[in-house]
Amino acid sequence: MGHLNLPASNRSPRQWKLLDLVSATFFGLVILFFLMVFTPLGDSLAASGRQTLLLSTLDPRQRQRLVELIEAGRHPQPIEACGADSVDHMPCEDPRRNSQLSREMNFYRERHCPLPDETPLCLIPAPIGYRIPVRWPESLHKIWHSNMPYNKIADRKGHQGWMKEDGDYFIFPGGGTMFPDGAVPYIEKLGQYIPISGGVIRTALDMGCGVASWGGYMLKEGILTVSFAPRDSHKSQIQFALERGIPAFVAMLGTRRLPFPAFSFDLVHCSRCLIPFTAYNATYFIEVDRLLRPGGYLVISGPPVQWAKQDKEWADLQGVARALCYELIAVDGNTVIWKKPTGDSCLPNQNEFGLALCGKSDDPSQAWYYQLKKCVTTTSSIKGEYAVSSIPKWPYRLNKAPSRATLIKNGIDLFEADTRRWARRVAYYKNNLNVKLGTSAIHNVMDMNAFFGGFAAAIISDPVWVMNVVPAQKLATLDVIYDRGLIGVYHDWCEPFSTYPRTYDLIHVTGIESLIKGPRGSRNRCNLVDLVVEMDRILRPEGTVVIRDSPEVIDKVSRIAHAVRWKASLHDKEPESHGREKILVATKTFWRLSSASSH
């Protein structure tokens, strides 16, 4: 204020600069205030600030500090939303990241996950116009267009009956490239050669499934199909399949084994999947052989089966099948059906592909980031009864302890106790915790720590299917799950799952902290915040989460649940259960991006 009393001629240039700076700053702040409050610039700046915040989490120290604050419940605001361009983000199948990798054997289209420190800590939003999905079974035939407004498949494959745009919906006539008249007549044709009905076949694998109509209609036959396809130029094949309510996940048959144990599937199906089965010394056919039960069926429709200008490829395919002693059941037009022998392959025989049997040191059920082998799995390498003709028909196999359970110490007793435990727990979930199992609200279900699949078995009469996940670092019980007639995959929960966002109605997990522990219960390999954020990515809006663990862990998870905008409640365990467990039941709230976030 003293400056104002000085005559102008006596003020120094330094004093003029200071006064001008203060005045300019004041008026600048006033103008900025009006711009922020009364113009769209405020929204833009807010969005920019959000992006700066998200990018700041890429600093490992700042990110770790944010994780610690969230776990301690000292982060007052919800975790920020990711940008609108991330609505369909799959961290391990990011084309921008993977396109830089080798194309040899399609390596670049397999899983390649960023490190946690390289991943922004934010919540995946739903697309603009998103609606709660159409309920099963209506969803098999139609879904909301606004949930996945991608017309590429409809434009390219509409004439083949894949899908069509119809007003507010995509509709699915049930066709495919090799069955444009619909999956039902195609399945009826297969039924002339394969025991589709009667419970002989229960688990199937559909490779390169498109929008998975074949797997969807096989559900009506009591056959549970795992459908897979890579993320590719067709745009969201697997996302469409899951939105329809069909079991599916993103995968590529490239350089690694698929994440299943040996001898899992009663039937393997390829309808124009374009897998070069005889390439690389028949490596891909050998992988199919590893997955197919003795006595199981292999169906290939489309090229190269009696396909113009692919005579050599068709001859090679038949040659590999003969070398492995597969019985030719039928060649019907462009469809071939083989039956795998029930005993060991007739190898070693002289064959043009140089096929040989795997050695005793090879574990054919090891399949998490495990390189493909160029040798044939022997049935004698795994003890037990698992041939199609040896295991009980469906549904009797569900609650009968499989012989592969006996390979685990006290396996039969553990299996029977687990079955009883989950029948009791599921009744408690339905009757006391108001979990909407058995209603149309829940169809796509994931059990993140499945063990023997007891939870899935206990809800078998509900209108659901369950993706049973066996953590890669835990006891390898996935073969028992398949022997029961259930489905699942291996996975490490310190990495994102190979699915699109918003694909499951219910996620269930027992012992959530055990999923991130190191060997023999050592320190954590990753953190619960990232795991819960990944669960939120997978879960549909208004979907349900059920988590069981110790009171201390459940308290920590409840704090994280608040940060991801879940509406959570804590409950005591069922009275008959032993141990120190609490149960968290949460609902994912249906929030939308603000206008600032979507810019």
C-alpha cells in the first residue's frame, strides 16, 4: 500500500514491475475463475487434470503411495475413472502394445501383460448409452446395440447369419460361416455321427468361435462349451459371446499351450477356425490331442477339409490323424469327424511329420505360460480313468469323486467334504445373504479360487455357467473340475484376466489374499487394490461380488470396495462352518462418465 503514496516520478522501475505482476496475477485469477465456472473450458481442464492424475500413478512411488492410502481407508475419494477410450480395455491383449512383438506363430496375439507399475490405477467406464444387459435366455438371440456399438461383424458376416443390427438391438440368427442356416441343423447333422445327447459328451472346446453361436446352442444339449478366439480385426467376438451369456474368453493358439490340463474335453470343435493344424510339424494338432480325452471327438469344418486348392493341406491333415491312430468317423461335405483312440497312440511309428512320444519328465497338464511341445502326450503319463468311455455320463459324474482326485493326498475325503461344504454355503448365500443366485439377474459366474469346483457344483441347477479359475501357483486341481463335467482355466491373479470389461454377473472368491501371496505364504507378489480394480473391470454394472476371508482381510477389502464405488455389506459366516471367516457381499454401482471424463 505504501507504493500508492509515492509520486510517480519517484517510483523505481523495479517497483512498477512488482505492482504490475501482482495486479496481472489478480485479474488473471478472476478471469480464470469465470472461465472455469461459466464455460466448457472448466470441463476440459478437469479432464486434463484427471489424465495427469492417472499418468502420475505410473510413477512407481506415487502409485504405491496411492495403493497404501486406499488400503488404509485414507483416500477419501473414489479411484478416478479411466478415459472414455478405455471402455473395452484388456491390459494383456492391448493391440497397441502387442503389435510391436514378433509375428512368428502369432506370438504377438497371445497374452502380454504390462507390469502393475506400468498400468494406470483407474476404473474402466461403461460406454455412453450402456444398459443393463438383456437377461438369459433372451440374450442368446439379442443384445443391446449401445453396449457394444461395433458393426464390423454384422456388416461382414450378416449374410452368413452371424448377427444383424435391428433397431436398438443386435440380433443373432444362430448362424456361422460353415452353418449359415443356423447352429441347430448343424448340430443335428453332427448328432448323426457323435453322441450329442445322452450325457456321453459334456465338455467341449470351440476354437476360433466367432460370436459363439455353436457353444450357445450346445448348452441346450447339456454340453458345456468353452469358446475362445483372439482379439482381432473382427472387433469384440468374445465380447459379443459373453454379452449373449455364452462361456468364452480371449485366447490365441500360438506359441504356448492353452490354459487347460491334459485330457479335459470330450469334444473339440473348429468351424472355419483357420488354425494351421499341420504347420510346425503338426504342433497345433498335437496341442488339440493333449486337450482331447481318449475316446473323444474332433470336428473340423471348413478349410482344408475337401476345400478347393487346398488338396495338400487336406492330405497332410489326414496324414497326421492317421499317424495318431484317430478313427475316421465321417467326412460330410466340408466337415470331418475323428475319434481319438482310448489307449496310447500307435506312435512311435515312422511318419512324415517326425512325431514322437513325450518323455516321462513332461507334465502334460502344465499349461500356464508353457511353451507348446512337439511331442505327443501319452495316456500312460497320467494315472486315473478319464477316457470318455471310462468316466460316468453326465450328470452322474458331477458328484462322484474322479479318479484324478486320488492323486492328491486324502483326495477323496477332501472332495466329498468340499461338496458338502459348498451345498451348505450356497444355501446360506441364497437364504440369508440375499445373493440373487437362481434368478435371471445372474447367468455369467466366475469362481476365482475354485479348488474342486464345489461352488459351481452347488449351483448347477441354477440358470448359470461358472468359469472355474484355478490359480497357477496353487494345487493343480483343474483336471478334477473337468472330470466332474465343469469348465475353467488356469490363471495368475497378479495379472489381468483375458476377458473384456463388463462380462460377469457374479464373481465369487474364497481366500482372496491367498491369490496374491508368494510361495508358502511369503510376502505378497502384488496388491489387493489392483486385484479388486481388475474384478471391477470384469464385473457388469449392478453385478455382485461375494468374498470370503479372515476378518482382517475382509476389513481391508471393504475399504477398497468403497474406493471402487461398490456398495458393500459385511456378514458372519454360516453357523455350521468352522474357522475365522467373514463374508463381504458387494454390488457394483452403475455410474457413468461425466462430460469432462468423456472429452
